[in-house]
Amino acid sequence: MGFSNKKIHGTTWDVYLYIATSKEPQGVRSIWRGLKLSSPSLAQYHINKLRDLELIKITPEGKYQLNEDEKVGALNNFIRLRGRLIPNLLIYGALLFGILVSYLSFWPFRWDFRDIVTLTVCVFGMFAFFFEAYKQYRTLSVFK
């Protein structure tokens, strides 16, 4: 699976994200209604642009889904999980949070140097990961 350098923006980006975050393949009318576009032909126009770039493909039922072999480079830091785009850094922050909770739950906390360093590194690291994940998620709207 490669990441494409193909650039899309505006309504085409909205259509791509709509299809990428859908749990099942979408038809032209569902994309038109979901994005509140002015007409189904406008939705079809942007779908055709995405098909020409090979970013989406058509199913035997005539609906559209993401082409897993070809992705936009802007999404290389995201994981698709149940129709949602989740920044990778959110998972790292959650892992660090789990380490911190485990440390505080299973280790006797005595406020010595090791405890203070562990607490400081985990808390600052966790907030840094969560903040950067938030910034990454907000960048999805930059491509509009």
C-alpha cells in the first residue's frame, strides 16, 4: 500500500474524506445528501476526479469505496478504524497513559527521584502526544 503524492482539495477532498470515513461503500446520492452538495451531478463530478486519480474504486453494486492500494499522503499519519480517522499519535498517548496508570497502580509510589522522573516524563509525553494528535486531526480541514 503506497501513499500518493496526488493533491486534492476543496469539495473533492470532502468527497474523499466522506468515502474514507464511511463504514460501507457509498452511492452518488448518499454522497450528495451527506455533504449537502447542490446536485447529484456535482457529486458525480468529484467522484469521477477521484476515480481518475485511482483513489476510489467502484464496487459491483455501483457504489464507491476507498482504494486501499492508493492513499493520499495527508492521511499517512492516520489509522482508519470503524469509519473514523484516528491520528497515530493518539494511540501513542494512550499507550503512555496506560503505562502511567499501571505504574501508579502497581508500584508503591514514594516520591523518590525515580517516581518523580517517571511521573514527569509520562505526563508531559502524554500531553504532548495528545496535543499533537489534536493538531494532526485539525489539519484534515486545512486541505479543504
